[in-house]
Amino acid sequence: MLTDNDDHEPETHRLDPRPDRDPRLTMSVEEAGQLLGISRGLAYELVSRGDIPSIRLGRRIVVPRRALNQLLDIPDDAA
């Protein structure tokens, strides 16, 4: 049943930039955009301009977690 309660926002998956919480070495461009608080389109534009570091793996473009942390001046061991 639908309600008119606008106070409840759908829960969204929040990414954690801390390496101890997510052991992956890379993330998708969409995930990097979420972490930066920008749109998917802007994230891809910044990757194409070289403002966000990226690596092409076959047809896939990924953002190295370490490079993104360095870009934002976040220590690798941030907890």
C-alpha cells in the first residue's frame, strides 16, 4: 500500500572509501561518482578529461581506489 509519507526516503547503498571496509582495489565510475557526490554523467566526463584517474580493463573503465584517495588527499590507512 502506498502512503503519502514523504519523510521516508528509500535506503540507498552507501559506499565506504575506507580500505578496511571494502577490500577492492578499484571501483566503477558510478561508484566513484557516488563517493564524490556527483552525478554519473559528470563522473564519466571527469574521467574522460583525466580529472578522475581511471584504468581501462577491456571494455570496462575502473577508478583505482588508491588514486582517488590520493586525489582527495585521504591517507590509505584512514579508518
